[in-house]
Amino acid sequence: MSFNNSKTEVKRLFIGAGCNRIVNNVSWGASDLVSFGAQNAVVIFCPKSAQILTTLPGHKAVVNCTHWLPSNKFAFKAKQLERHYLLSGDADGVIILWELSLADNKWRPALQLPKSHKKGVTCITGFMVSQTDAIFATSSSDGTVCIWDVVFPTSFGCECKLSCLETLVVGSRPMVTLSLAQLPGNTGLIALAMGGLDNKIYLYCAEGTGKFVRACELKGHTDWIRSLDFSLPIFSGEADSVLLVSSSQDKGIRIWKLTFRGSLANTEGTYKRGEIGLASYIEGPVFVAGSFSYQISLESLLIGHEDWVYSVQWQPPSLAAEEEIGFYQPQSILSASMDKTMMIWQPERKTGIWMNVVTVGELSHCALGFYGGHWGPDARSILAHGYGGSFHMWKNIGVSSDNWQPQKVPSGHFAAVTDIAWARCGEYLLSVSHDQTTRIFAPWHNRDPQSDGDSWNEIARPQVHGHDINCAAIIQGKGNHRFVSGAEEKVARVFEAPLSFLKTLHYATSEQSSFPEDVQADVQVLGANMSALGLSQKPIYVNATHEIQENLGNDGLDTLESVPDAVPVALTEPPIEDQLAWHTLWPESHKLYGHGNELFSLCCDHEGKLVASSCKAQSATVAEIWLWQVGSWKAVGRLQSHSLTVTQMEFSHDDNLLLAVSRDRQFSIFKINRAGNDEIDYKLVARQEAHKRIIWACSWNPFGHEFATGSRDKTVKIWGVEKTSSVKPLLTLPQFDSSVTALSWVGLDRQRNDGLLAVGMESGLLQIWSLHVERSDDSIPTPGVATAQIIRLDPFMCHVSAVNRLAWKNPENNEYSTNLQLASCGADHCVRLYEVIVH
């Protein structure tokens, strides 16, 4: 997706996001696209390219569940469809229907359902009655289940027609899983199975669009019901039965068979309502729906998982089967459990006993179990989403026998992303989050000439922590890659890149295949290990690799008491979740002690000599900014000016001035003099109350001593520092619609002093302003900055919650640049990257 303006074009390059840790959050559609919720956004990704395509803005609360119409089960009905639809429900009970036009890949919100749930939506399920008609059901934690009918338009631009068929009140124990199907026997009857926070499965039936009547209860599970799925009709000469699979927190899976017995109006009397005798119950209980009767029997009980089974799903029919027998249900079930495994179950050919034929899963410590498992529409791929917001996908690449191999999937943070920083030469982007991880995203150079070019991927996870991480700064200057991070603790931590990362980065971003030998000799650390109980990451040295291999045996036991050693290696393809979580850590080299509260912001100067840090504060003494010398990591300064938390700091591009903004609505400017023998001399030269509310963000003009500040009062102001060190207001941009939470200024043309200012807001929206600073001589700006034009990015390209940080990649040419990259991160768990082309 791109946005065009007469002079500037903005394209979306990359989105990284993790999945909300909620059951029923993911859906794989007949369109071969996967939908999931990332905070308040609905995210769409393509499993083939392993890239997130777009996010859909509209929800004001966390997205709990998504469901495609048609879903993967009905891919065989969707060949001719020009438009696919997606339902999403959130924690406020709001449900939105989205329309995807396959011709131009455009999304639009088709309609918002009338609010019928008072609390969060827990499950959405549905099926296509015809190409233009669908029935779907929604359940909520308010104890209601609603059944809806939607008629899709036959031509573009027309509206969908929606009607609520019925609202069922199920009582104080809400339903968490639903499944809809047409009952066998060509009766036109619809069955709705529901299960939830008791041990029973409830079956409701309705004729066409009539009232849903409770038909029966299925008992057998001994704990909460977690997942239900009706099969398509079974091929057995004639389609007279369907199967219902159920899973529970009792670790078991049950398969129930519903068989059509006949019409009650049958004059021969066998099935008259009053005459259903004991004999007919031998095969299983009989229930009556409308004027027909059905028999239910327990087909099988599947035992194999060692923890709660969160999802079960019937395999979609393969498109190849159509010519032979028509579309009927393949005898194959996928289950996903909190025991970190997914299993495929199939009946044995000779005995008909259901067996576990495939088991895939994480044998490491990184996954804490799966919340759901899904088949691809072609049944050649399976996808799980886990406790860590992560996706795990396997593809069957075997020809004559099954061979399920892990595949690359999108990844990202599963909590608010608080800070981002570019590597000093722009090779990668580092992000930190309240999900307690630090991640590195980089473009992976594709060596295949047939490919679409480079694609961005997460290539390392340098820090996996025990505290929410608030801020990070990459050390500029020469030497190895290093960064400092600050979390909800009083100590800042310094990390240094190990050899395995340097080799991976070289392979990912370089055309050459040989790794520079001088770097190999300098860096003696291969990787890092997580300590079992501490927060520090311990180095693994190059000459100690043979010891690690010996320890890996561990008698085959992988327990929490014995954390396995990491095996850091240079990667030759983008890593999957298992490698990222365990084997790409960076060793911690230093801890910086000094602050009295949790760290809040960090920045590094452009020479790579100083790091400034601040912490949460409610008094002037705690609100000090500490200066640390890079290398020795000694505290070389404590700068006092503010009385509340310093929210952001930035060094001017000549490193002479340090700008700080604070919750106390003031900005401060410190002059930094670097005397000889590593001594630092600093002085407060300006402090001013700049806004009426908290100042969240600041940014320097790369070509001079002008800077911008952004505040909760919805304004952005431009200031100039004169030779006398006094600060003069130059311009206030027109008021924004929302609090300004992030700013970043990049230079375009040094001769003309042109630049772009990116503005991020609490609403998630982004704007880019072009600024031109007039100067009467080399240093003093005249009172006035010409702002030429503004680009408002399409909401579909923006965040859906507060933008926490914006960062322009340093242009390769410091004097003049037209091709730029802008990174942003936000409370919606997303890291986004844009290409900005200035014509």
C-alpha cells in the first residue's frame, strides 16, 4: 500500500506484530490469508510470503477473535468468489464485518454489527449457505449467544444486509466455543453446538431461519469445553451423518456422530414422536429437530495430550478430491494443546481406531503452550499460535509419506512497543517492548534471482528479560555493535553483539559470502545463555563451544530446573521462533547503577562517547539526567533541571547540546563541553515552560540548532537556539486532533536547510510535515520557519493506538537525500517501516 502526494510518496515496507494471547484469535480463510488480533488492530498476513500485509483500524478495545467467511473449511466453495469477508470481535462486545476485494486487494469496513453483547466477544463461527448468504453465531462473556444472517452484495459498492435471527441467553456460565453446521438428510435444519464453562456440550437446532430450540446435551467431558467443530457431511455412499469433535481442559478429545434417522411424519410409525422406544436408544440417544429425528453416538475418545486441549479442527477437503467423489469430510483432525504440541489424528485403515499420526511442537522452553491450531485451505500446512504471541507453522513437504517441516512466519512483539533505534549504519532496526523482549529486524538479502527482492524479518532477540523494557539506545561510533536498554528496574544494562549475530547480519545484508577475518579475531564471544533464575545473560566464548555440545545430552531430560544451553550459530536463512527465543541472545557486558527509580528514557550522542539516561520521577533530585561515558561506563555527570520524569532526550547533531523534555511541561538545554582526558563539562543554558500539558517528544533539526517539541496539548512547536544560547520560538504548527506523542526530524537538503518532521499521535495516526528554516547567517534563524506541505497517512497505514516513537534512518548522503526510511512503534504491538520518496 502506498500514499501519493505531488511531491512525496509514502510506501509501506514492513509490519512486525505478535498475536494477542487469546483463544479463537486466529482464523485462516479460504482466501489463504490469516487474520489475528494485535491489541486493537486486526492484522492480515500471507503465509506464503510470511509477511504481514496490512492492519485494519476500527476497534477501540482488544481484538478477541476473528473469523473468515468463507473459512478454510469452505475453500472448495470459494473458487469463484471476488470478495471475501472477515468478522472481528473485541473486548467491548463490538463486532465489525470487513470486505476484501481480491481484484485490487483493497479492504473496507462493510458494516459494524448493532451492539448486542455487553461484554467481550469470546467466539465467532459461521458458514456459507450460498455464495452470497452466510449464517454466523457470536458468543460473549455476558452469557448470550447471537445468531445472525448476512446477505452479501452481488456488485461492488452495495451494502450487506444483516439480520439478527435470535439471541440465546445461556445463563451465568458463558459459552467460549461455538460451531454451526447444516444437519444431514437434506432437511434444511441448522445445528449450533456450544460449550463453555461447564462440562456439557449444548446442541440447538433450527429450521432455516426459524427459532433455535435446545435439542440435547452431550455429557462426557470432565472439565470446561474449549473447542468444538462440526465436520462436513461424511462420504459413506450417502451423506447421512456429520461428526462433531470436542476438546476440553480434561486433556481429552471426543468425536460424536450425528446420524439422520428419518422423518417423524413417516406413516410407517417407526419414528413417530411418541413411539421412539428403548430399542432405538441402544446405538445412542435420539433427539428430535423440527419434524425429523437424529441419533447421537460417541464415535471415539482421543487421549494423547498432556495438558488442556485448546483447539480441534477438521481437515478441509482437498480440492483434488472433487472430481472423484465430490467434497466430503477427510477423516483427519488437528488438535493444539498447552503441552506445546499439535497432533494430527486419523483412524487406522483396518481397525478404524483413531490414532495420533503426526506430532509437531516446541521441545524448547520458549513456548508455553499453544492457544489454537489451524489447517491451511489445502491441508498441506498447519499453523499454531502460542502463549508468547508467536506463530509456528509446519508444511508437509513429503511426497509419498508425511514430512512436516517448520516454516517462516511473521513475528513481533505481543505487548506495547516502547522504543526503537536504528543501527549506526542503518543495517537493522532494534525495538524494545513491555513484552520483556528486545528484537532486531533487518532486510534479508535474497540470493535467489527469481525472488521478489529483500524481505524484512526478525533476525535476533538480543534480550529476553524479566521486566517490561521502556527504552533503548544504540551506541554510535566505531567498534562492535552495542546497545543500552532500560526496563522497570533501577539499572541500565549494556549489551554487545556476539560473533554469531555478526555472521548472521553479514550473511543477511551483504552480497559477499566471506566474513571479515579481523572481526572474527576481535570478537571472542559466540553468543549468550539465559541464567535459570537471574536476569543477566552470560556470555558463551568461542573456544568453549565444544563443551556446550557435550552438555546438550542431559539424559534426554528437558526440565525447568535444568535450562538447556543455547547453541548460537550463524544463520543462513531467517530464523523461526524456536531459534529466536533461545539461540540469538547477546551477552550483557555492564550494568549502570545510579537511578533511584525505573528507567524511562535513554539516548546516545552521535560520536558514541556519551549515553544519557533518565528515570521515573516526582522530585527534582530523582529527575536528574545521568551521563555515562561509553567504554569505561563511569557516571560522568548528573544534570539537574526538571522536577518530574524526563520523557525524552536527544543530543544535537554536533553533540554540543543536549535537549530534554519532561512531564513538568518544560524543556531544558544543556551545553556539553568535552575537555581533554575524558572529562565532561556541562552547563544548563536554557529552560522554558513550552506547553500547557506534558511534553512527550522532542527532535533536533539535523542541519542546525532548531528543534521541535510535541505535547499532550495537541501542539507541535519549533524553536531555535541562538548564539547567545537563548531559545526563541519560531513556529507553532496548527493544532492536531490528538495528543502528540512522537516526533522525528530528518534533513533533506543542507544547502536549503529543508527537512521532514514526522509527527505521531495518541490516536495512532501519522503525519509528515516538510519544514524549511530561513537563516539570515550561518547560525541565527530568522523568526519564522516556512512549512510547505503536510502528508496525512491513510489510517490503514498507521497505528491504531498511541505512537510511542518515530525514528528516521540516517540518510546515506548527509547533504542531500530523496529516498528515506521511517520507522515507528506503538501501543498496538506493531513495529512499522515506511519508505518515503521525495520527488
